[in-house]
Amino acid sequence: MKKNVLLVDDEKSFIESLSVGLEDERLSLLQANTGLQAIAVMERNNIDLVVTDLKMPDMGGYELVAYLARNHPQIPVVVMSAYATLETEENFKILGVSSFVQKPLELDDLKQKMLAALDEADRTRGGSSDEIKLIHKKNIQLLANLVETRDPYTAGHQRRTAELSMKIAEQMTISPDKIQGLYMAALIHDIGKIAVPSEILTKPGRLTPIEFELIKNHPETAYDILKPIDFPWPVATIVRQHHERLDGSGYPLGIAGDEILLESAILTVSDVVEAMATNRPYRFARTIELTLEEITDHRGTYYLPEAVDACVSLFADGEFITQFTNANWAS
Ligand SMILES: [Fe+2]
Ligand SMILES: [Fe+2]
């Protein structure tokens, strides 16, 4: 699997030529021009290595390295600088920076250091990545069980949404690793509702605007809960974005189009379909046809066209309807 490398430098032309020079089938290169931009890219992507300049506007390389040491200590960092002295190098080593390269750059030297930093990160993570994933799957199951004890409805909804998300993603021929991450995130996508009083969650009839606002906090609450955990997939971000819409009319961030993670865009579709097609405390299940009408009516405006098409075709071939209306799906 390719490693995602984030290159951070405020000189656009430099970073463009660096991307070309570093091209390699083992690496997928992403770019950011400032420290803040780098953080935004990291929120949407699973980054394996950061290569950063030191002097940049807004958030400089030093602040970025400090941020990474605090929030993503598992991500290795390579610093490029024309100014690094032995002393700054020592300080950076304390913050966990893997290595330095002097500017002007020797491309081969940089690439070697990048690959070494990636290898070292794989080694220190300990265990094979399969073992790590198994541990994370167990952690997610634990969180899902926690939801179940308080709110069996949401737990069932999450399970069915995860199942449907996986089927949609399979139809879209997405990589197995991404599908695994999507499935895991979907299993706990409404975990933020543990902060919502259960009277509101189970209230029959319409919610007041204040109650609705409380419910709307759940993706952000979930993000705060999940962010500190170093999942091998971008679980916290997938969950945070599951109520965003393609046209930017969703919440909590109001982001649009490509800003939304692919996994989140799929989860949004399966979440809506599951919620509409099964019983809620406040209304009876709508038929599958009406549910599919909702997603096709908003195909491309709210919902990712490829995910809508995949979902519609899943239900069209009938097999999935049986599963969907089967007792296994009821909880
Ligand atoms: Fe939700
Ligand atoms: Fe949901």
C-alpha cells in the first residue's frame, strides 16, 4: 500500500518541483503551503510522513512539529531547512523529528531519509499492521458495546449502516483497506450521541430547535472522543464528516465537494437510507422506494453520485432488500 507523504513549504514552485522529483510508486505525495494548511490536510487524510520547511507564514515549521509531537506522535517528520544549526537540530530531535536535510536539497538524500523514516515508523509501531488493526477493531467493538448499553436503537442503526456502507463501497471498487476503515467508522459513527440526553433521543414527535442543535453536536463530540486514538484509518474524520453534504449545506463544518472524505460521503448515503428505511421512535419506517427516491432526488447536490448509484443498484438486485427487512436487521 502506498504511503501518504505530506510536503509542506510556502514556496509553491519549489513544492511542485519537489513533488515531481520525489515521484515514486511507493509514495503518494500531498502538498500544503503553510502549517495551518498542513493541519487541514491531515484532518482529511491518513498521513504517514510529514516533510516540512521551517520558515513559513502563519504557522512555522517549529510550531507544526510541536503540534505533531502533541497530536500525532506516531507520524514521523523530516525537516528541510537552510537555517538549521546543530542546536536547533537537537531541539527538534527532542520533539521526535526523524532527520534533517539541508537546503539546497539533494533529492536522493531527502528520499533516502524519507524512506528510512517510514521504515522506522513501521518498526516502532511494533507488531504487524494486521495485529494493530485487530486491536483497533476490538477497541471499536468496545465503543460500540458502550453505545449499545445506553441506546440499543443507535447501536442497531450503526451496525446496519456499517453493513450497508461496506456493500456500497464494495460496489464502488474502493480499496479493501479504505472499506475496512469505513466499516469501523460506521460502527461508531453516532457515538457522539452519548452526550445527548436520552429523553431527546427517544422523544416522540418533533424536536424543538434547541433540542435539534444539541443533536447536531454529535459529530463534533464524536470527533473529540476519537481524535486522541491513533486508528490505522481516519476514523475520527470520517465520523466528524458524516452529516456534511456535497453542496456545503451539511454540518458541523459546512464543507463541500472534495473537502469531504470519500468514506464520509459513502457513510452519509448509507446513514440516511438506514435511518429512513427503518423504524424511528417518532415515525414508522418509510418504504425502501421512498428512501431511494430521497437519495436520487439529491444525487449530486447532497449525496455523492457514485455512492447513490451503488446503493440504488444494491437494492435493485433485490438481494439486499431481504437482508434489510430481515429480522437480523431489527434491533
Ligand atoms: Fe449521525
Ligand atoms: Fe447515523
